[in-house]
Amino acid sequence: MASNASRKLFSAALSLPARERADLAHELLRSLDQSEDPDAAEAWLAEIEKRAREVEAGTAELADWAAVRQRLENRWRKRSG
């Protein structure tokens, strides 16, 4: 925030209600990531198909949903706390 205009804009943004600040932050972050990876969708599809074949073949290492859920909850608590 080098310029005076930037500081004024930031101050005005901070005076917005929380929901509006969140919406603004979301839109600002989206504006930074304008690049799209044209190969991403194809790569994800290939990965999903590979994993589905592994499950069907019985070679995939599967995890119990309760254990996965607990691991995710623990990770979320560490980040939130």
C-alpha cells in the first residue's frame, strides 16, 4: 500500500460489514488468478479415470470414511485454532 489512494481505499474497505468485506476479498483474489490451465481439466479426468480403474481392480488403498473424516476435522481444527 504505497499510495495515499490505496490507503484510503483500504480504510474504506475495512469499514464495510464483514460479509461485504468477504465478498470484496473473494473478488480481489479471483482477479489475481486470471490464468487458466488448459490442460487441467484433461489431467483431472485422467487422474479420476486412473483411480476408478484402481478401485475396480482392487489395487487401490481405500480408507474408512470415519477415519478420513476425523483426519480432516483434526486438520481443520489446527488451521482454525
